[in-house]
Amino acid sequence: MSPTALGLGFGVALGFAGAFGGFVAFIVVLVVGVAGLVVGWIIEGGFDLQASRDAYRAGSRRSRTRT
């Protein structure tokens, strides 16, 4: 599925949630959709957990040595 079609589907789902479920339903659909996006990214290999963890650790070490 193309990213454009996926974005359109997600937008329609958010629209229905906002129209029929109110603001809370809109937020729930948004959070679940973002979580699904991150999981899909990880599965496709577009998000490298190891590199992110290493970058976080390097940044936290750097901030501790500055004090």
C-alpha cells in the first residue's frame, strides 16, 4: 500500500473518530495510529533501535561529563 493511500485511510479514520466519538476518541485513534506507525517502521527496518539506544547513551554520557 502506498504511503499516500495509507495516510488517506488514517485521515479518514481520524475524521470518523472525531465526528462520531468526540475529542477523546480522536486522541485514542491518533495515539494507537502512531504506535502502529512505529511498530511498522521497526518491522520494515526503517527505525534502528540499536542505533537509537547507542545515540541516547552517548548523549547522556556527554551531558554528565559537562557538569
